[in-house]
Amino acid sequence: MSTTTATSADPKDQRPLLHSEIDRLPDARLGLAHRVLLEIELEQRTAELDDAADAARQAGRLTPERIAA
């Protein structure tokens, strides 16, 4: 990667830096970058589903009986 580093944790500052890094990637590496971004999205969706399942369990909507039905 580049020696450019994000000095701010603010996404508004990091987004253009990330776009710039992607624009400098060789074409042969774009597929890999896309797969990495898909992995990040998968982790995010998995966490959301875990949270939703926990909330449903706590609310009594997700019980072994309902799952078996």
C-alpha cells in the first residue's frame, strides 16, 4: 500500500484516502480488493443478524419450540 496514512479517525477524512488507494491499485488487484470489501460487509451483516437474534431471544420470540415448528 501507499505510505499515506489516515491521521484522522473521521470517516469523512478517511473515505477520500481509501478511494485514492483503490484508484492506484493495479487492475490485477481490484478483484482481491473487492473480495476484501465483501468480507467486511459479510462481517457487518453477520453481526447485525446476531444482534437481531439476541434481541428476539430476549423478547421471547426465538424459542426452541418456535425454531422446531
